[in-house]
Amino acid sequence: MEQNLFNLNNKIYSNNNDILFEIVNDLQQLIKNSNNNIINESLRNVINKINNIINENKKNLELMRNNINQMLNQMNNKNDELKSIDTINNTENNNTESNYESGNYEDQEAVTELKEGRGVFNFYDGAKYEGDFKNGRQEGKGIYYYKNGNKYDGDWKNGKREGKGILYFNDGEK
């Protein structure tokens, strides 16, 4: 994607610069063929202005390349963050039973030893789940607070995010 965006911008600036180079060459030919100093001086001024435009195009192309790279880095960071959240979530959800043994369950309305009803479970790594439980797993509506400040508020089934929900990032995005 980065290369495609850069190639498009490069093509635009290259085509513009190619046209400008042709104009400069034509103007230089006119200077060679002209004996009029006033006209030649005017043509040299035009050539200088065109060369400035060419240099600005090169600078703008580099700025665009940097902007594209920054945008792609931000997108990659978000993707890495989402993958990290999914990895953490899958690990925690696949080990729910052992997490109950190693974590701290604050019983609110638990009706059986298998943690039924609403409750709060604090993981040792700093993560926390508040919501519905069934058979000792997240089931129904609940909020999972990740240790990095993100949170998921939504539906759960058999210890996994499933259904509708919103993932809030610690930078305000969702």
C-alpha cells in the first residue's frame, strides 16, 4: 500500500517535473538563438522560477512520502495493538478455569461454585472483567478492562467476545 501511494504521488510529480524540464530546455534554446539581452534576462528569470517549482515539487514529494510512512506506521501500530488484544483475550478466555484459581473473584450474586450470575474477576496481570458469568466463564453482557487501558464492552459467550460490542482504545478511539 505504501509503495502504491508513493508511486502515485511520484508519478504526478515526475510528470509535472518532466513537463517543466521540457519548458526549461525550450527556453534555453530561445536564449541561445536570441541576441536580445532584455528578452534573454526575462527568460533566465522564468527558468529560475521553474527550477524553484521543480525543487518545491521534490520537497513536497518527500513530505508526502514521510506522511504516508507515518500514516502506515500508525495503522500498523493499531493492527499490532488489536492483535495483541486478541492474543491476550484468547489466552485468558482459553484459560478461564485456571484464571479463577489464580485470580481474585469478588462474588456479587454467585449462586454456585461455578460462578453463576454477575460478578467481578480481577486478573493478576491487572486486567479485570465485570459482568455476567455462566459455568465459570464470561457469558452475557460484560466489560473487560485490559491492563493497557483499553476496554471491551459487549456480549460474551463461553468466555469469549462474541456478538455486539465496542472496543475502546486508551487513545479515545473506538
